Amino acid sequence: MIIYRARVFDTPDSPFTGGRLRSESDIALVVDDGLITARTDLPTARAAHPDAEVVDLRSGVLIPGLIDTHVHLPQVRAIGHLGRPLLDWLDHCALPEEAKLSDDTYAAAVAEEFLTGLTSAGTTSAMVFGAHFGAAMDIFFSAAAKAGLRITSGLVTSDRNLPEALLTDVETSVAEGQRLIDAWHGTGRLRYAVTPRFSFSAGPELLAAGGALVADNPDIWVTSHINENRDEVTGVAQIHPEALDYLDTYDRAGLLGRRTVLAHNVHPQDRELARMAEVGAVAAHCPTSNSALASGFFPLRRHLEAGVRVALGSDVGAGTGFNLLKEGVQSYFMQQLDPTGGVALDSAHLLHLATSAGAEALALDEVGDLSVGKRFDAVLIDPVAGQPLDVGIRHAGDDSDALAAIFAMGTPGDIARVWVDGELVKAS
């Protein structure tokens, strides 16, 4: 048992529905075998647990573990290619890199780099877009289990419009998918997600094969892309002429439901938003990627008004890194600039999008904030004394401003410690 004495910021109730930033300057979190059993003052905690170790974290700010709802395993070495739209970027930057994961040694190195990127950035849970190769997925799941993170991921499937090395067929996709489900889904903190790359590279039969896996394994997840780029949307309509719209390509295949996370949705139709809300599907908002690829402004207001759940994704490698603090502040910038009328965000909204919204989106009820009964997934923001973020936090007018400084200036270098389920996975 450990008592963590800390300055704590979290958002147990959504600021989009009336919740506020919960901030306390000096509280004691009692953690027993990874579970937060009390949230109180230090004298009370010590009286109840006189033999417990006390860890003083008040030099920094403790926040919940960050939750990334859309990030690509094979693209860690493809970050930073700017100046191309989506389809061009895929052809020249992402897909050649993804093909290299057919080599097991290469896949193992990428897996370690990827997981290091997550933990270094304070990401404790993630919906991970996997590799096109079953062996690479075994390697990744094995490495993720050792790293201890909460990972949902799966084999990426396509049967057209990609390099030949990245294509599969219905029979292979079902067989490999079921093998991976049997091997990894529910193992430790791992879960499986059916992962068609997008309906531009997956025809109706291949999408339906993914839907069959969901029908046979109803507790698995689904993730893909939707409405990211106007040329992509046009291409999907040509490949799937029977579908009402992009979303309908997934719906017809049995891939749409409460456990579906769809990335981007920059150009949705009203019918799509209504249907996503009806079934409980999630939009993974990826701000730096939308900016880097000039995909457009994410219509956050329309999603919220339709009742669609939204959380943050880094979209490495079109996104510019694993840092969800940067994704939060970029979301703020884009909403400020949206010519159609964005949502006025404050720092509490950003923390919610990066933590509790992600937990709710991924049905990780055990994490997302630092309340009693939650698992201790946490991040200590503790910048070097005298650096701009340290100055900003110390001189902030209130806790909301201190949190704003963290999002505006925070980097992985300011993250001193990261815990998953009470286990320290990063220590500076």
C-alpha cells in the first residue's frame, strides 16, 4: 500500500455536460495493489494506514493517464513528413514503411520504439491501428503485454488500392483474425479490434468478413477511418455504390456499434452523425494530423449537438508525435479558427478529451480519473525548475490556468513518472 501526496487535476464529469475541472492542491491518494481506495487528506490517510509508504509528488501536478484513441503502430518511423494530402502521404510515406513490418526483426524494433513513444508521452491506454501482418501483431501484442499498457489493437486488412504486400483476402483475414483473437484478446490488459484500413482499401466482402468476426466474438472492438479527406470520400463512394454514405459501408458489414472507434470524421453528413449517435460509435479526433495533411477542421460542434462521443487521437505518424498534450492544444487552436464556428474550449475540456473521454470511449471504466474505486493510471507533470512550463505553473492565476500552461507547453520531457495500475512504467 502507498499513499501518494499530490496536487491533482482530473475531470470525473464531462465539461461538455456541465462538469468542471476537479483540482486539489494537497490530497492523499491511498493506492492498494493498483486500486485507489481513498482520496482524502494526509493526516486521515496516515491515521488509517500508519505503516504505508508516503510518496510526496507535490513538486509537480498529477493527472490521470492519457488515453489515445487512434495511433498507428507501423508509422513511428514515418512521423514528420509534411506537405502532402492523405492519399499522397499514404503512398509516399506511410505505406512503404508499413510494408517493412513483414520482417520480424524490423517489426520487433518498431514495436519497442512505438511503446516507448507511448509511455514517454504519458499514454497509458491506446486504441492502436496495428500491422498488416499476423506475425508482426504477435510480436506487438507480446511486447505490449510486457510493457503493461492497456492496448486494444488488431490486424489491419485491405484488398485493394494498396501495395500488393499489404493486401489480403477474405479467408486469410478471417483465419488470422480469429487466431489473434484466441491468442491475445483478454490476455492481461490486451484486447482485439477488427481493423479494416478504410473503405477505400477494403471492399464489401472484406468488410463483411470483419463483421463476421465481430458476430462470432461480440466482445471485441472495431476501428477504422472515416471522412478524413474529400478525395478519399469520393473514392469510397465509387468502390461502394450500394452504400448510403461512408459510414454505411461499415454499418452494412456489421462493423458499427458501441465498440466502434472511427478516426477523423472531418467531413461527415448529418445522417452519419445521427447514426453514430444512435449506436454509440466514437469519433477519434486527431488535430495535428488534420492540420499536417490539410484534411480540414473537425466539426466538434456538430458531433456534440448530434450526441456523438468524441475523444483524442494522436494519429502517429500523420500526427506529429505521441504527445496528447499537443493534440489537446492543437484542438483548441483549430476550434478557435474554425470558420464554421468551433466550440469554445478551456483547459478542463482538453484534459477531459485526453483522459476521461477516452476511457469512456474505450469502455475502460476502471480508469480516466483519479477517483476512489479507479485503478491508479497516472502521470506526474514535473518540469525542470526554471523552465518555461515550471514558471507558467508556479505563476498561474488559478488551477485552470496552470492546466492550460501544461497543455500549451508540456512535452514528454516534462513527464517525470507514469503509472499503469499502480506499476511505475516511466521514471525520469
